[in-house]
Amino acid sequence: MQKLLPRLLSNPPKHSFSYFFSHSFSKTTYDPPFSPISKPPKPKPKPPDLTPNRNPTPIKSSLPFDFRHSYSETDPTLEPIGFREPKRFSPFGPGRLDREWTGTSAPVRDQLDSCLVEEESIRVLGDPLTEEEIEELVEKHRHSDCARQTNLGKNGVTHNMLDDIHNHWKRAEAVRIKCLGVPTLDMDNVCFQLEEKSGGKIIYRHINILILYWGRNYDPQNRPVIPLMLWKPYPPIYPKLVKNIADGLTFEETKEMRNRGLHSPALMKLMRNGVYVNVVARVREAFETEEVIRLDCIHVGKSDCKRIDVKLRDLAPCVPILFKDEQIILWRGKRDQERNSDISDANEKSSGQSLLDRLLVDSVAWKSHCC
């Protein structure tokens, strides 16, 4: 026993505590998973340079029209009377566009020849589609579960929407557009702006659903450069829509018309983000028998009510005389006087023409008598 004890102390077993601690705290590179010492930390990557580029290269676009936030819901001929933000704040970002922002649009610097632009659009569209091709595209894209769809809301055909359309055209030759809200009052204008600004062709139109075709010779690799708007610009200030005294009426007559409109039954009840395709036709039909009508827009919203007022004023046409508690009162205007004046002008023209014919006949008869 005494002989074995020195041998055990000189050669301890591998499972002893001294062997475990001596190997676990060793300075070897091997690091087993049960070791209390973790691996050396990895060097941290350098943070990215967040310093903004002070002199960005301006984007140059060859599109031949002025850039606006909305093409279908703004009138370029109507000049605003004020702005809610300085003109120097361009929604495209500082120095990102080679066009100057005027507060409402970014006009083209170099005017292109309209004939060349029209020839290029005709070349991209190519030959018209056959009926079989149209039916195939319509059946593929007209359903609500279509993957290539973009929505058109109360802002109408916006500038950034053009980029969405071209992005869809990268993977499909047609895109489905679902229209809702105020722009559906004038679907003809929506279709015109889509075709003019995108260069495509409307091949299907059903109520508020459109299918826009890219054209036979469209090349997604050579799509036009469309700089994006980084934010929605504040709308400018325009003249007052509803005047205190309507044109052609006195103060008392205007007040009477407003009271009649408020106490009359509502012609229609409009909902928010609805489809207003038949509103203009209903208003025109009502004006054939009624002088003042009321539209109930209690669930539409104040901003949309004003947009509806402007649209109906130009499309019906009519005179908005009151906007109160989201109720729109419309007056058809003095149509009887205009009709009578038109009839009198036509009678004067016809009488003048008949007098001229009579003089010509008399002159011919006189010449023949002299001969």
C-alpha cells in the first residue's frame, strides 16, 4: 500500500479534479463546448457611413409632360391664389430632379416636337390587338384575384402611380386598375390621362375596372425614367368655391334657394370611397324637373365633398350654392334664359340668312331682266 501511494500521486488519473481544472483553464487554442471560457469575440463591423450626399446627381427624364402630383384631379389652367408651403421645397427632394418646382408642377425644360412624341407612342403601341387577343387578356386580368393590380383612389392618376404601372409591366403585358372615390365621377378623364401619361391602351372598361395594355412594341428594359415624389405636396390655395351670393341671383334669392335645398329630399346618399359613375347622369336628369337638389355626403368627408362639388360644377354643369354639414346644395342655374337667348340667336341667324338669300335672288333676277 505504501508503494502504490507515491505512484498514484505522481500519476493522477485523468478523471481527477486536478486534471480537469488544469486542462479546462489551459491556454490552448482548443475550446471544447463544455468549457466555461467562451470563444474570443469577433471584431465588430464598421458602421455604415450615414453622411448624406450633399451634391446628388439630378435625375433627367425624357417624359414630354409637366410633372404633377395628380394629373386627373388638377386643372393646369387654374392658377392658385396662394401656397401653403414655400416653392423651394420640391417633393422630389433637393437636387434630385433637373426640373424646377413651381409649387404645383415641374414643367418641362426643353419642349419636344409633338409630332415626334405621337409617332413614338404609335410605334410602341404597334398594331391593334385582335378580338381573340383582347378576350384572352381580359379573361386573365379582369378578376379580383389578379396579381397585377393597382388601385386608384381619391387623388386620381398620381405621378408615382405611373411608376407602379411600369413596374407591373415588367412581368405582365397588362395591368388591372380599380378606381374608387371622386375620380369615378369622370371616368373618361381617368382613361385619357392613363393612356396619355403611361403610353398604354385601355382595352377593357367596366364601371370602375380598367385594364391597361402596354403595347406590342413595349420594351421593359427601355422604360422611361420616372423620378418618384418623396412626399405629397401641400395643395395650393384656390379661389372660394361657394360664393356668398350666387351669380345671377340676389342675396334674398340665394338665401331662398339654400333653404329650399336644405329642406328638399336628398337625391342620392354617397358613401366614402364609393363608385360615383352614375352620379352625373342622375344630377342632369334631376335638373330637368328640379331647380335645386341636395346630395347627402355625411359619410364622405369634408375634403371629398369639395372635390365632388368641383367635379359636378364642371360636368353637370351647375352652380354650388351651399356646403353645410356635409350636405351639397346644387342649383341648375338660369337655363331658361340661356335657352331663350340661344333660340333668339338662332332665329336672328336664320332671318339674316333668309334675307341674304332673298337679296341674291333679286340680284340674279335683275341681271337677267337687264340682259
